[in-house]
Amino acid sequence: MPLQDDAPRALGVYARSVESEIGTGATAGTRETVTWWYARLASPGRVELQPLTSAGLPSGIVSRMALAEFLKVHRPEPFYYRENPSQALDALCQALLDPRGGGLPALGARERKTLAAFVGAEPPAGEDPEYMAQARQTLETLRCTAPDALEEHRASLNHFAVSLRKEGHFNESIGFYEKAVELEGNDENVFFNLARVHYDKGDRDACREALERALSINPGFMEAIRFLRFLSGKKLA
């Protein structure tokens, strides 16, 4: 059962970096502090955030902010749980994603609590198709291994990057496109869109490099060919 378009959905793990000044005089400097957050799109244009514990589980106060503001100060980390394995997440995936798993009735009290934190709602006692659809989408997003989950991540990052570029947040947009490249490094459209951001930012060299990457994937990509000719000052065909 697929999720409804307006249903809450997991966005995954995002990082927030904050720089603070330390020391004085000759020893003055800056220190970057990175915190990790579990993000869920609670409604169109609205994000719910919870800090992650050292075990990689959402815990503590749930904060809410507009999606547009969220994108400006957070960077996506789609491979967080690949790099930071979680036994709790693995147990949920085995129970709910593995055809041999026992489903919701097989979850213990601790697993149910963990699932509730990820989904944002307590799991029902028995099977519930709507809840299971949301739980599966959440777990697939966090695990980030299935082709459908990778494509959903890539599409979301591309969508967010476009929004940031249109609002003039070029560095943030570039960051989202670079994460999309990590997910799928052979998509000429991502590199073309990345080239547009670099051009808007005024970095023609980076723009050219992104276009060349797009054309190395698809030599017949006419939009990229025209853009590259424009950069070179050649007459467009």
C-alpha cells in the first residue's frame, strides 16, 4: 500500500553545523559543532526534527520549522546508517521489511518504542496496512539501499536543490546536488542542474566542469552542448 501524497514521511538524517568563536587575541579561532537530526515531513512545507542520540536514535524534544528554513541550515546525510550501523534499526528492518519477518505483532516493547520515534506514531497492536506503508517507507529511507529508496532520496534532493537555487541560496543548493551525485553518479540531469547553480553563482569554471561531466555520461545531451557553447562564446546552433 503506497503512502498518500499528504501523509507524513521520513526525510532521513540531516546534519546541522554551527560555528562558534573560541579563544581571544592570538589564540582566537572558530570551532564547528555538528549535530545530527532525524527529519520528517509532517505536512507540506513543514518539517519535524528530533536530535539523534549517540546510538543514532531520535530522542528528546520534537521541534518544527518551515521546510524552506530547514533546507537553509541542514545538509542531508542519506548514508548515515551505512556509516553508523544501528542494531535497533536493523532489528526493525528484519521484522518489517524481510518477508520472513514477523511484522508488527513480532515487535517487542523496545522495538515498538523505536518504531514510534521514527514514524511519529505508536504502532498498532496488529497489522495495519496504512501504518505498515508508513513504517516501510521510513525504514527504507533510513536504510537507503533499495533502488526505490535511492530514487526517492535522489528526487527529493533534486527538488530541494532547485528550490534553494531559485531562492538564491547557491551554496546550499550545490550541497544538495553533491549529495544527489553521491546517490547516483551517472545522472546527466543532476550535473546539468549543478552547472546551472554554478553559473548563477558566477563560477564559470565549475559550471563548465559540471557540463563536461554531464556530457561524459550523455554525449548527445543537447541542452548541455548548447550551454557549453554559450560559455565558450560560440554561436548557438
